[in-house]
Amino acid sequence: MAQKLTKKSKVAIKPVKTTPVKKGLLAMPKDYFSAVGRRKTAIARVRIWPGKQELTINGKPLSTYFKGETIKKMIHSPFVIADVLGQYTGSIKVAGSGIMSQAEAIMHGIGRALVKADSEKYKKLMRDKGFLTRDPRMKETRKAGQGGRARAKKQSPKR
């Protein structure tokens, strides 16, 4: 059964024994599940397939691309919820925004790709945890004539 994952829970994600991947040497099979994940201006193109290798992001292993453990746990969370950690490997191309938004875009893409892999099994789990919903929050655009910021107003002269 899938594990519950909340901020307060102390679920320890056990490291999976994976074979490290050298840059550009991940052999991609013909059958894979692809999806796109988005967050702010980050766009992640995710391809996953059954396998035991480490995920590659922009040609680098996950452990090299993202240094922090919390980000790695966040990226693995769709696999933990679906109870398939270590059963899928994949390649991910991500561009735009910052590190955290890229990680959230990858998480969104992995959730969508798992649903494509087995819709009946994973769709409800992914939907309940919010991995299929795109976070609509974006940076507010700048407005003309307001000092170059989104909500700044020019100071009125004292009378």
C-alpha cells in the first residue's frame, strides 16, 4: 500500500540501489511514458520507463543536478505515493525559472507520466496528493508608469 506523505510525518525514504549514469549514456528504450510538468516559468519534459537506474536531468544524474536532500525527496514523492520507488527510471529536460520551481515542475511531470503508465492504478492517488494539478501562481507582470514594479505607485506631491 502507498505511504502517507505529510510535512509532519517522518517517513524516511530509503535510498534505492541504482546504477550511476555517466553523462549522455542513459539508454532510452522505444517504449516510454512522456509528460510535461510546469511551475511558474519552469517547463519539465519527463520520460519514464521501467528500470532501476537513477533519473537524469539535463544529462546529469539527479544527485548531481540537485544537491539538497529535501528537493530529492520532493522529486521522488510521486514514486513514493504510488509505491514504485526504484521501479522506474527516466530522463528529464527542464528549463526556466529557479531550482525550486524546476523541482516542482519535475514532480508535476512525473505524476502525469505515472498516470499515463497506469491510469486506473495511479490517477486517484496522484489527484488526491495534487501532483496532476498545475500550480497557477505566477509572478505579477510589471505595469507601465508605476516605477517599474507591479504594484508600486508614484508618490503624490505634498500640498
